[in-house]
Amino acid sequence: MKRGLILAGGCALACLTSNVLAQTMEERARTAAQASRNKSSDSDALQRNYLTPGLGGQPIATIDDSQQFTPSLACQKSATALEILAQPGPGGDITTLRLTRDKDLDGTFDETLNVPVPISGICANGVIACNQASWDQCRNFQWTVGGAGEVRLAQVELTALAGCYCVNNSCGDNLVWGNMASVLKDLGGGVVAALTTADPRIGIAQAQIDGPVIRYTGAQTTACTANPSVTATAYRSDPAAIQSDAYSTAKASSLFQALAGSAIGSGKAQEIRACTITRDIGVKSWDYDDIMGVGGSIASVTSCGAGCRRYQIRGPGNCGNSPPIHSATFDPIAPDRILSARIVEMGADDWVQARVNGQIIGSAGKRPWPGEALPSGDCRISDDPWVEHTTIDVTAQLKAGAMIVGARVRGGGEGNWGYVTLEVQVDTACEVSERLVDLCSGYAADPACHLTSETVDSVTTLRNGVNTGLKPLPSTRLFGTGACSVQYMRDFFERSRRYACTLDLGSATQPDLTRGAYIIDHSTETLLADRTSAKDGTVATSTRPFTMPDRGSVATCEPICKTRASKANSDVAVDGIVGARQNDPAGWDIYFHSCTTNNACPLGEGEELISACGCLDDFPEAVVMMQTVRLSGADLVCRAEAR
């Protein structure tokens, strides 16, 4: 019995080995291709098999799962770098939207933002807040990142937002709860885009939805540095530097020089290189809160004109040996925009002492209070308050960094209070910057390159090295939005150029193509002819039978099917909700699916079949759609002439 089992086991092993060896090259290729598709067929597979474990420091397996390795792509990791909670109210608006973030990726939440307005619409890069359950009095906000790295919402024009749609009851019922997963992804996508744009070190590895919460696993990538302006992103701010850096790197690379001096790298060649010269005009609007951050014992904030606020630091005192100090912190986010900071008033029922960064700068009361010692006199010395209007300039202290203003109060009885008033004036004027981004300077300075064609603001001024005689007229363009809209007239805004550059690669050895030409000229479908040269220079010709392997049958196409799912048109435009301007706001989303191996259409949730599996050809429909989009964005030309 044992001998029979051994023989059977040996036969099974031999048969398995024989089957593997018996696989044809085509079968092995198909097996490898299928294994590759299983690992990287779509974005979810790429994220699951490579991105998430790579950023998380987990093992990554090869395509055939035969080996594993653990990469180190991130300097810091956080299980939850960002968490967003969204809950709608009775009117369909998102009344609770809370963002919790781990800014330094140390595993502890250190930033929380509770959005103070109800969210009526969601955009790819922001949100829209309207009166609840309606589309009236709407305000538009864009996700941004402040100077201290905090997530913020900045009010903008609707044209600055993209992909907006309505979610409250003015567009339909239960839109948020019914589409919670997509709503969370859209909200999170806008926040993540703002964060990664402001700090290119941040990488998002995974997003997980749990009811009304979406959590993002994050990591610090790109560079192990505390500075967001990393070297790896330097070319984004100075794209022209890549040409000189590439030249310097090539000169210092022994491998590059070896390839340049090789036979294959010798000779002359010509390359056509395209570049642009663009006029970059940026218009930035400044709000008071973009310049100054305030927190602490602020009793009141009043306006004193455009870009001017007065803060009253106020609190009760006592007649003991340790009068309390009520303080507030003023953080200059943009110090260059601070015009002035002054203590304009001090008042108290008995005594108050003004302090800046712990230093005494003034006082108010019956008698001066210059030092740390208690003032001379009893508390409750008068029923009338003492007010001091002497102006004390503290602009230099505020521009130097975070400034703490304190009010030390001594008093007794019912009126034991004191205050210090700080006036801060800032510049909220629009900031306009202009620069020329010249990506052609390297080619223009290279004697081996010459200009062959140029287009200036869509006008062709040079074609095939010959001037056309055409020159564009100065044009005017509008930059910025809202109150910060600026018109500029310039000779040009964009030049598109093409240079022909000659590359000197030395003396190239021409390849011998005579053998290949002989094979092509003398071979047939069943006969392969060849000619070879021996070392002594003799030439020998030969022929042998030749057949192409059977490639099998190939399907005419990949079977696909066409489906549709109903959708209410809740998209938002400048004029309001698009569906409200249509006779029927209901529409359809069209989907195309690859059919399964048994020729079945994998219908998604809420989808209905339009065209069954087969070789569908919707190219004419696609052309009509693209042409419609193209023409809708074209300029309208009005002509006044006799007909």
C-alpha cells in the first residue's frame, strides 16, 4: 500500500511538472498578462496593491507573488491624517461639517475646523452656502490653506469654483443621505487638493468611508524636511531652471559622457523643441483675517474704517496682592500688510496697566502705575472711571511676530473692571503681480538652435523660418474676480515657439543594412532566404523552409454594453441651479461596461440596459457631443452689414 501511494505521488508530481513545461509561449504570456491585470487593472487595484502599502511601510509583492519587499517612501505616517464628518439638517443642507486633522502626522489630532455656515452646494474645490433649504443669498467659498498651514474657507466668486452641484431640498429630497459616499469624497477631494497644493510633501494613501465620516491615511513623502518648499518642487516656481540644471548634470555624469562618446551617440541629428513665453499676471484679494489672527480675552471688536479694527481686552480685577492679567494674542499672518498698531485707550474703575509681551507700556487710574508693585491708594477710590487716551505705538512689536497684549486690573467693589484698546490698521488692497515665464531662453541662447515658427496670441508671425508679416494687435484681458478685477492691455500674453536644434554627436558609423534588405527581397511566405558574410569577406547565401505559427482566432472587438441611470440635474451655474431652468430637470447618466466572460452586462446600482453586449460603435454620438462642447465655448462674432 505504501509503495502504491509513493508511485501515485510521484506520478502526480511528474504530471504537474510536465503540464507546466508543456505550456506554450502564448499560454505563458497570457498567464503573465492576467497576473499583471489582477495587480494593476484599475485605480483601486493600484492603490490596494502598491500605493497604500508603499506609503504605509507595508510589504509589496511582485506580480507573481513570489517575492516581497518593504519600501520606505514616507518619513512620517498617520493612520488618520484627515477626518471629515458631514451631517445634513432638516432642510437638506449640511449643517454639521467638521474637519479634524493631524497636521504634523504624529498620530494626534491638532487642528479642528467647524464650518460655521450651512452647506447647500458642493464643488470640486469648495462649497456654497445659501439660506437653508433654498438657493437664495448664496455665498461661495474655496478651500485654502492659511499661513500657519491651517485649512480655511475663503469667499470667492462662483467662477473660481468648479464642478458645483446642489444638495439641499431646493433640488430634491434626501440628496446628502442618499449620496453620502460621493458627497464625502467630493468634500474630501477639495480639502486634500488644497493641502497637497500648499504642501507638496503630503501624500494621501487611502480613503475610508464609515457612515457620515471619511478618513484619509496620510504620509509625508517627497523629502524628509520640515520645510514645505522642498527642492523636489523647485521647478514649479522656476521652470526655466531645468534646462541649465540638465546641462550641468549631463556634463558631470560619467555615464552620460560615455554614451555621448559611443558609436551610437556619434554623428549629427536635429530635434524640434517647443516652448512658450507666457505673461503671468496674478491678482490676489486680501481680507482682514488673511493678515491678522487674534485670540484670547477679547471683549469686543469694532470697526474703525476700511482695514481697521479696534480690540478691547477687558476683565475684572481685585484688591489683592496679585491683580489678574487679561491677555490676547495678535498673530501677524502677513506682517508686510500691517500699517499700524496702537494702544489708543485704557480705562478702569480703579487702575489698569497695559502690557505688551510682558513689558509695561502705560497705565490709567488716579495715579500712575509704572512698575510691578501695587499702586498707592485704596481700591474703589472713585465712582467715576478713569480713562486714558494717550496713543502708544506698538507697530514694530506686532510686525516682529506674535504679540501678547495684556490688561492688568486692580479694583474693588461692584466696578472692579479695566480694559486696554488696541487699534490695528492693515492694507487690504488688491495685490497684483506680473512676470514673464520664458521657457525659450535656453534655446534662444543656444547657437545650435534656430527659430522655425512662432505664434503670438493665436497669430502666426513666423512659419518655416519665414516671417509672415502678421503682427497681433495689443489685447486687453481681465484678471481676478469681484472687487479685485483688473484689466491689462499688453502687446502679447503668450508666445508659442518651435526651435530646430542641431545635435553634434561626432562621426557616426552608418549601419550595414544589406543583409536585412536581402532577406526582405528574397524571402516568401514559405521560404526564408539569408545572406551572411564571413571574416575573410566571403558571402554565403542560404534558404530554408519557413512557416508562421498558428495565431488562433481573435475576437472582432471587446464586447461592451451601454447602460443608463436616472439623475436629477443639480448642477450649479452663475445663474442658479441648472435644473430649475429646464422643462424637465431629470436626466440620465450614461455608462459603458466591459462584458463578463459569459457575455453578461455587469449592471450597476440603479442602471438599466440600453444596448446589450456586442461590438458597439457610438463614435458619431461622441463626435456630436464633443462638437457641441467645442461650439458652446466658441466666441460669438456680431457683424453689422447690409444683406
